[in-house]
Amino acid sequence: MRYLFISDLHLEAKRPDITRAFLHCLEHQASQADELYILGDFFEVWLGDDDPNPLARQVAAALAALAEKGVRIYLMHGNRDFLMGHRFCQEAKCTLLRDPCIVTLNGQRVLLMHGDSLCIDDLAYMRMRRALRNPLSLFILRNLSLKTRHRIGRKLRDESQTQTQQKASDITDVNLDKVIEVMRIHDVRTLIHGHTHRPEMHELMIDGEPAKRIVLGDWDKLAWFLEVDEKAYRLNSTPLA
Ligand code: LP5
């Protein structure tokens, strides 16, 4: 079986180059795979499935067309699009995955995550994540008017951009003890995640056994994707233009 993994595309109307690259990827790479996994931050900001955003309709139609060809598509929330829900997934013919989630790829158990929950040294972000992602907050957020969600979303983005520029690089990366802890808990030797925008295949040892952590890249200048088949895991990129 062939699998394709992507994350952190941050699709938005003002970056048509990313949308073009994504549609190209669907046509040329994803269509050759049995399963496509999108591990969060697919959109720059997702305010709710009720947002009549033309880009979301275009993307949903493209995903649905791929699904019609027989490719199974799985989506996971990121920190920017955690309000994505079943309505969008139905439209796009995708399945929403929990974070974390274990899948079996060619007989091997693999842990999938967006990756933000591994950045435990980023205390301000962890506080914000807990505040936004608990069931009561999610219920309240989903029931605010679209205009209010838009305003709050803008404020959070602005504040986040200001604050991340001031944070040390190791603070915004994953905590390696946390990585090993979650891999032990889930009894896996392979973890695939995004979020940090630091694409890399990391080799590590867990309890004397070789393990790997594969970090997907963001789609700002390059389109990053991970191809998995019976022989190998290949992390590749192509220029966006
Ligand atoms: O996204 P990225 O990778 O640039 O940065 C993340 C962390 N930031 C975020 C925030 C998102 O960028 C913006 C969230 C948009 C959500 C939209 C949907 C919800 C709409 C709400 C509808 C009601 O996730 C960033 C991390 C970084 O990853 C690396 O891990 O550091 O975290 C922060 O920067 C958080 C700040 O440190 C703390 C921010 C406190 C914000 C308080 C503002 C309150 C405004 C409330 C207005 C009512």
C-alpha cells in the first residue's frame, strides 16, 4: 500500500500559489496513493464549518473528487483549524482523525499527531491550548457569531505572531522527553507529525530499540510531503511555484 502525508499547508485566499500546489499534489501524487493523510493546519485559520468561504468549497470539491477515485482521505486538526468539523468532512468525503491516532502502515504501527501537544516547554501556548480546546470552550466558540469568531481569530493570530517572534527556538520545538513518553505509551517506534515547520527524519533509540520521528514541513516556500510504501519512508519537497 502507498500512503501520502502532508500538513501545515495553511491554505488561504491570499496565497493562491499554495492552493495551486495542493491541487497539483492531489492530481499527481495523492491520486497514486491508497490513502492521503493531512495532519493539521490544512487551513491558515478555520472559523467553523458554517463559514461560506469559497476556498473551502473549492478544496472540499477537489478532495471529494479524489475520494471518488478510491483514495481514502484522513484529516487531523491542527492548532489553526481545530474548529473543523463533520460538515466539512462530509462535503470533502474525508474522515476526521483524533490527535493522537495510531494507524497501521504496511503492517507497522505508526503514531500520528499534529505535534503542537508535544511542545510542552512553550508554557504560554500550552495555557492557551488548554483554554481553547476544552469541550466547554469549543461549545461556546462554535456558537459565537461568525463575525465574533473572525475578530477573536484575528486577535489570536496577531498575538501569536508577536509572541512567537520573541520565543527561543527550542521553546517552540517539541520536547524530546515528551516524544519518547508518548511513543512508549502508544507502544510505537514511528511517529509522524507536523506543526514545528522543521521537516526532518530523526533517528532515536527507545528502550534499546531504533525508532524514528518524522517531521512534515510547512508549505510556505516548498511543498513538503512524506511518501510511504512497502520499501521506505521518503520525505520530499518541491518548489511551490
Ligand atoms: O500557529 P503558529 O504555528 O504560528 O503558532 C503556534 C501557537 N499559536 C497558535 C495561535 C494560532 O496561530 C492562531 C489561532 C487561530 C485559531 C482560529 C480558530 C479559532 C477562532 C476562535 C473563534 C472564537 O496556536 C503559538 C506557539 C507556536 O505555535 C509554536 O508551538 O508558540 O502560541 C502562541 O503564540 C500563544 C501565545 O504565546 C499566547 C497567546 C495568548 C493570546 C491571548 C490573546 C487573547 C485575545 C482574546 C480576544 C478575545
